[in-house]
Amino acid sequence: MKKLIAAIATVAVVSSVYAEMTVDEIVNKANEASYYAGNDGSASVEIKIVDKSGSERTREFSLLRMNVDGGNQKFYVYFKKPADLYKQVFLVWKETGEGKNDSRWMWLPALNLKREIAPGDKRTSFVGSDFVYEDVSGRNLNDDTHELIETTETQYVVKNTPKDPDSVEFAHYTVWIDKATFLPRKAEYFDKNGKHYRTVEATKVETIQGFPTVVESVVYDLNTGGKTINTFREIEYDIGLKESIFTERFLRRPPREVTR
């Protein structure tokens, strides 16, 4: 009976803490759970692009991520397949401050060319998939206003509206955040006519090195009937990456962490 009373009291305390959280605190915790596990991390990623008819195309790449000062981050993506993307590199320096824009570059070895991706292109297709460039490193929380529109037994439901509507293709998007892990489990995007046109869903979650981790996610394009499946394998955290990897030097000469 004492154990039961203690358990009930613990649940009550935890529930009270959750009830007192502001929407900004919820969104910050969701962002941390999604993108900040450990000090750094790596994964092998397969993207499967499926059109309305069922035809499939795949891309495979290695992903490195490192947290730096002030909540900023750096991401390095090295493509392995298909042949026309082999050795192509996508580099991101993520800036989290108010009014800051991320810096993004693509290295195109066939052209011996470094191409900067303009802030206005962050919502365009990532290598022909239904994911967009911004999905790789995450959207700046300061770019949206957040409203807690519903709380269920297991989830927070948050509506996010862009502060600069002309900078993006959506009018708003709604995210379902798991109360236990704070991982976003689903996001629905609505266009300026109020039409639901895009869904992003975390379809598989595993705990890796103590961190709840999305190991499969799917984007559904409701306009075309297509979808893209993102599968993460060989995930590791706290591997001791060096910040020098995330520089122009390693665009042309990829580090062993992505080529092995």
C-alpha cells in the first residue's frame, strides 16, 4: 500500500510539472530530444522515394552532427549512393539565435563546385525527396510562434505559425509531441488556403545509448500521392568528433568517419 501511495504521489508530481510547462518549454524540450542527443552523433541513412505509382528511388548517405557553443550545431552529410550523387557533400552550420540564418553548402564533385544554398531555398526538396533541406538540421524555433492547442493523456499538440509567412510555403503546421520522450511523433502542414498538404511522421523509435531516437520517419506529399521513407542505422552518440570536420577543407576530402 505504501508503494502504491508513493507511486501515485510521483505520478501526481510529474503531472503537475507537465501541467505547469509553457508551450515554449515544451517546444524547446522537443527540439532537444530531436536534435541534441549527446554532444555529437553519427548515422547511416537510407532515403527511399516512392511515387504515386509505387516506383522507388533510393539515396544512401552518412550523417555527422556536432553541438557547438550557444545551442548552435554543425551537420555533415556524405552521399554514397546512387552513382550520380557519390561523394556529394551537404554541410550545415545551424544558427539558433533570433534573426539568424543557417549556412548551408553543397559540394558537387562532378563540377568541382561548392554551391551555397540561399536561406530562401531551405524549404526546397532535399536531393529529389519529399524531405526539404531544413528537415536535416531542424527549423529555427525563433522563426515561429507556438500555441498549445490540446493536451491529451500521452501527447502535447502544438500549432506553429511562421513569423515571416512570405519566407515559407506553409501557413502553419501542427506537431504532436510525445509526453514521455518529448519526441515529435507527427507534424501536419497546411498551405495558405488551409489545405493539409504534407505530413511528417516518426514511425519507429528506439532507445540508443539511453536516448529515445527516431530510427524511421516518413514524409507524405498529399498533393502528389508520393512519400519518402527515411531509415537510420548504425546510430552512435558521443563519438568525439572534431569541429574541423565541418569545414570547407573536408568538403573536398571527406573524413574517415563517413567513408569507412
